[in-house]
Amino acid sequence: MSPSDWQTMRDESGISRHPKLVDADTARSRQQLIGQRLRDLYDGVLEEGVPDAFEDLLAALDGEEGTDAPAPVAKTGGDHD
């Protein structure tokens, strides 16, 4: 995106905004901070565990894998008598 494109950027309210240009070190440190916060968030989600009802559903689905379920019938579009 070129600086001339920035002049036409607008936020949700429709107000023009001009992003501030930053040096490479500042941009890198911002990216590192965002990355760390995303990792922290993801780790927190992993620690939450799986609800019992979901585990029960998965166990039930695993048990059904070996059964011979009827194959779905393909509908044909065509002749109606």
C-alpha cells in the first residue's frame, strides 16, 4: 500500500485517518507484542479443556464409525412420471 492509498483510508465511522509511519524497530516490536499476546490467548484456550458433553458426543461418534450405516441415496434430477 502506498502512502497515497493511506490518504483515502477511512475507518468504520467514515472519518479519514492517516496511519503514522514508524521505523522498522518499532514495527518489529509491535509485531512481537501482538504475537506474544496471541500465543498467550491461544495457550489459555488450550488450558480450558473440553466440555463433558462434547467429549460424550465425540465418544458416541467414535463408536458409530464401525457400524454399517446405510449410504445416502443420491437424488436424480429428471423424469417425473
